[in-house]
Amino acid sequence: MNSERATPGFGSALVTGATGFLRLHLCQRLAACGVRTTAMVRLTSNADRVAQLQETADVVVTGPDTADITQTVLHARPDMIFHLAATYIPGFGPTDIAALRR
């Protein structure tokens, strides 16, 4: 198996939900490939994960307001967006649908 990996065909990326396990590693991999990476995280994100991200990405903390998210995208001007943010609610029910949609 060849250990060389192809480099992405884009120069900048925005990753939402960047403190998640896979998304954190995606940010690290993108940065290792020379991609200017912006990591979008929530106000309530794990501080240790945010600190890890700051080593390889420009971290932007946003609230749930659409204007915050729009400003982040306009500021980052990414060539590619990896929208991977999610809300995890174990055993969710019908009353949780609004939170999952946000």
C-alpha cells in the first residue's frame, strides 16, 4: 500500500463542529496538507479540544445565531466547507426535534 496521500485540490476549508473526534482529526489532516483551515466551534465546546484545534486551525467560536455563522463564513472565505456539526441527544424523543434541527 502506498503511504503517500493525495493533496486536496483546494487551499482553504471551514469545518463545522470541529471539536468532534473525527472533525478534529480532519482539521489536523487538512492543515498537514497545507490547507488554511478554519474550525467553527460552539460557545460550549470542550476547552481541551479547542486548545488542540488552535495548534492547526483558526478557531472561531460562534453562537447559534445565523448572523454569527454567516460572519464566520464571510471571514474565512473557504474554498470548501465540511458541515459536520451535530447535536447528540441520547435517547432523543419528539420534544428534541427542534434542538436537532438547530
